[in-house]
Amino acid sequence: MKIVDVKTFVVGNPPPRFGGRYFIFLKLTTDSGITGVGEVYVATFSPHLVARMIEDVAERHFIGADPFKIETLWRQVYGRGYALRPDITLGGILSGLEMACWDIVGKETNKPVYELLGGQVHEKLRTYTYLYPPNDVDAYADHPVYTDPDAAAEKAVLEVERGFTGVKFDPAGRYSVFDGRQPTLEALELSERMVRTIREAVGTKADLLFGTHGQFTASGAIRLAKRIEKYEPLWFEEPTPPENPDEMARVARSTSIPISTGERLTTKYEFARVLQAGAASILQLNLGRCGGLLEGKKIAALAETYYAQLAPHLYCGPIVGAANIQLSTCSPNFLILESIQDWTGFHADILVKPIQWQDGYVIPPTEPGLGVELNEAVALANPYTGNELHLEMAEKPQP
């Protein structure tokens, strides 16, 4: 079996745009007609340029290759161009191509990927959702759910009633290219009021997941942690920038709140540094960026040795979501899975068969490979024609 073709799809995510402005999908085809799908989570370049990067990497390394040779293909791409070090963009491209190979391997062997990576451990996967605005409001528009504790608490109650036992929110202010910084007293006060109000609204029915985006210095993050610690959040996410895990470890040593991180990291090498420093006990790897499924399994194994847990990250489309599900299903140290609400809306439309979500849990698929198929007609009917980055940081210092 050989890979003979690659096709890319840059798909616009229509309003309310939960999960991002667009998704970058790819499809590999073999000489036997088997296809595999993948998704790339890259925010550092415009999506159409990323699609061309995918084609370049595929043409140089994957076309003509055996999709079963995943370790060899991974090393060839990781070291290409005299690299051989973590590169967040190359890591994303490699991730999408690697997961497409696993999709092919699963279909060829007639097994879900989780059965090929150790076998099923979990019969269902606990999920959480971000507190998004109502479905008729664009996720990128200003809305009280982001900044008003009462509005956020009202939405949290609705999500708990839907079945979620975890809700995430990030009231600590905008993030910028000049972070980390000290939080203002206003940001500290709003953060505490948000956590307190949501805790009072949901009681012990749901965990509270406090999100930040590396905005703070270690000392600033410690100040914030002391404010919210008494409300027992399940985690304090990425409190400091990702470059220096030793500084994040200072935060971890100063609070009883578990520290989570990982959405901006790629490969086992970066995650190993986090674990060695004691910077986090919950790893939020994104399988569209961290190096793919086999690399994710290696990261999960490293985490096991530190008694750290997995909470796969998802601010993208359902192909990464499907890969997250495969890894979570076969990982003993799985904690909770990020869900784009209940996997309805465009995340269902873009798939031939939607991901199965039931009363707060994802039910792992039994179909071979990733267990999902891209609806190419929907993908082609929703091309992304813009040039924005998937995520954008403020380019001036924030208060």
C-alpha cells in the first residue's frame, strides 16, 4: 500500500463560529483507494499558506510512502530541513498528516485507532464546554457571557442542565504579544466574582475550569490563584507564557489548584520539560499540533510516570476532536475532554455522521480508523476566503 494523493480543505466556520474562524482539513488517498482524513491546528500563518505547506510536506515525504511506517515518516518530517527540534507550525502539519495515516491504518485493519494504540480503556469520555454566547451570537462578538458574572452563571446552569459536569471560562482579560504581566486589581476582582458567582449557581454539580492564556508573570498568577483557590477550580490553565516551564512551576508550588497547560506545545520534548519542572499536572495537548496520535500516546505515557492527567484541547474542528477521542479512549490517565458544546451545529454538519455525545459524555466510535468521515460537499460549499489567523493576540501592551 502506498499513498498516492493529498487534498486540502480550508473550510470557513459559519456563525456562531464556535471553535474558530476556519478549519484546515486534509485527505490522503492510497493506491488501493483507502482514504484517511486529518486536521491541522496552526495559527502562526494564514490558512491558505498552511494548506500549501501541507502539500509540500506531503509531496516530499508521504506521496509514495507506506502509511503504516508512521515512526519513520514522523522522524523524516521532524528533522526535515535540518530542523530536528520542536516547531509549532511543522508540528501542526505533521500532526494532520500523521492522523490521516492512522485513519488509513485503522480502515485497512478494520479497527478503531484506539484498539491499535493499546485497546479501549474507557467506555465513555467525560466532557466539558466553554461558556459560549447563545447560538445566534457570533463567538467573536462582545457578549456579557464573557465579562458579566451573572450572565456567565446563567449560561453555566444551562450547560449543566444539558449534562456537562465541567464548564470553562476566561475572565482575566485580553492576552497580548507582550505578556506576561501583572493583573490589574479590576481583573483580579472580576475573576474572583466570576468564579464565585458560577460556583454559587452550579454548586458541586460541575467543575469550574479557569482559563487564561499565559497573560501573567508567576507572581501575578499567584496573586490571582490566591483569590480563586477557595472556590476549588479543577484547574488554572496556562497561567504564565509557555517558554519557561520553571516559572509556571513557581505558580504550581504556590497553589492547591491543579495547573493545566499544553495547547501551545508540540512534541514529547516540550511536554517532558513541563513534567520535569513540575509546572503542570494536567496536560492539554492538541492532537492537531502536538505531533499526532502516536506522539500523543508517548506524551500520555510520560504523563503517567508523573501521575499527570490528560485533558485534550479543542479549539478547532471535529477531525482533531475525533483524534482526541481515540487517544482518550485508550489512555488510563484521561481526565476530561474539551467539547464544542454537544457536537451539534457545524461540527456535526461537516461530518458524514456526527460524534456521539450523550448526557455529558462522548461515546467512542466502533468504526475503523478515526471513526469519522469528512463531508466533502459541505467542506467545499464553505470555503474560507479570508486571510485572518486562527487566533490573534493584541499587538500592544494590555493593562
